[in-house]
Amino acid sequence: MQETSVTGMPLPHEDEDGTPIPVTIPVPLGSRTHAVFTTRLGGISEGLFASLNLGGRAGDSEEAVASNRAALQKALQADLSLVAQVHSREVFDADSVVDSWNTSYGFDATGFADSQLRIEADAQVSTACSLALGMFAADCLPVLLADDEAGVIAAAHCGRKGLMAGVLDAVIEAMCEKGAECSRIEAVLGPCICGDCYEVGESIARDFEKRYPQTVTKTRFGGIGIDIAEAARIDLAIAGVANIVDALPRVTAATQYLQEDEELRTICEVDGEGESLPERLQNLQNPMCTLENPLWYSHRRASLAGKSHEGRLLALVIRDK
């Protein structure tokens, strides 16, 4: 089964067994590596989590989440590696568990369902092929990295706290310990809440600015905010990672392609998070922003709508065979 991605060809909605196929957006990351962003489309979760919720901590049906993860593994043709994210700088070496899968979809150390296995980390690193290192997100920034020549890949979860803790420094150091060189590393920044939408308190913003100059913003809501994507770019530049792949063209094309998608239209009609799909797209300024673009889950958008739960997307990096 080939990955169901937004590439300009018609997308099948179900596989031969009648199971929904996850809709993803692939981004090349080097000649032998690619990144993947999941969307809200192509799963079986319902209600607040519709439909491709991949996070297991917010109250969705365990059966639905497990089914969504298994469908993603099948579509990607790569086993998933998942950890419990806690806004730290801890890096998990996924090579330590290659072929030690504890689920049908790969290695799950999130403490999901009845599993007692929980590994707290906000970054992963590996040299394995056909292993999808995943980071959950619903406003925080996922950063995916690869050194094709050394065969090293990594994924990091970069929320405000994780950035301040130095998670990108830690994961780049872990890559270099496996043979990567900063000058060869390519990185791609995934969907996240943008600086125009991420409103925080003034004290938080000023503290953030001390480490990341010129990242304080005035938001569309009239308050003070911060730009976590720009902060990540600062960390990458300081570390010597100059090769940053721009995912915006692919995400923009995918958003335009899905503007009349029936599932997305239905989700927007019933999610209670804003206007109809055409109105949301008309007002869309930054397709990479999780709050603005209805393709993504957003904790902040859900909170503004008075909702107590929302789903999670996955950003993944895969070293091809």
C-alpha cells in the first residue's frame, strides 16, 4: 500500500478492506529521507477528535487511536516509534528498540492504553531504515532532521518550554554522536501555531525574547505573542544547520487541493471551531499555522471555541531503504 498523500492525483478514501486511508503531506528531506505531516483526514475517530487523531492522552477511543496508528503504519510502509512528550530536552535513541515492537504499528512508549511502557522524551534519533520517528503536535512545533550521507535521522518536539530547555541542541548533539555533521544536516519545520496567533503573557514573552531576540509579536487578537518557528531557526543557525527545507509550498498546494474535500468540509461544519471551510480558507494567511489552517489539530483553536479536547497530528521522519 502506497502512502496516501496530497500530490495532485485523486486520493482513494478507503483501502481494499474498507479502512480509511490517512491523508498525509510528504516533504523530501534529502535524497534518501522524507518527512510526513498527517492531517485531520482519513481516520475513524469521531466527535471532537475527527477523524485522524493519533494522540492517545485526551480521551478519544483507544480502539480508534490504535486503528488510526495502524492505518498510518500501513500507509507509510514504515513502523512507528512514539514516546511520551513532556516538554523536555531528553533524546530517545530509537536504535535501541529496532525490531522490538510492542504493537502492531511499531514501538509505542507513550504509556498508551494498557501498556506500562512509558519513555519520556521530546526528541528521537535513529540510523534505521523504514522507521518513522514521530512527534505529536497540536500547536507546538515539530522539527525533523536528516544527514543523508551519515544515514542519521531525528525528530524533535519544540514547544516554548522545550525550546527554552534546549531540545534542538540536544537532538543535534545526539545526531553528531551517530556520525552526522551539522553542515550536512537538512531540517524541515512542521506545522505549528504562528507568531500572529500564539498569544502569551508579557512576562513569558519577555523571558522568551532574552534567549530568542526579535521573536516577540503582536498577535491578531491584539495581545503580545511569540514566534516559536523563528526561535527554532535561531537555534538551528547557531548549531550550524543552514539547510532548512521550506515545507510551505507543499502545504499550500495540499490546502488548495483539499478545499472542496467532503470530509474536511463536514469536519468544519460540526467541529464548532469557526466558520465553514470556504470562510476559513478565505481568511487563511499562513497555511503552516495550526490555529488558522483547518487541516491541522490546534489546542489553542479548540480552547478559543470552549472545547476541552482535541486531537493530535504526527510529524514523522523516515529514512528510506
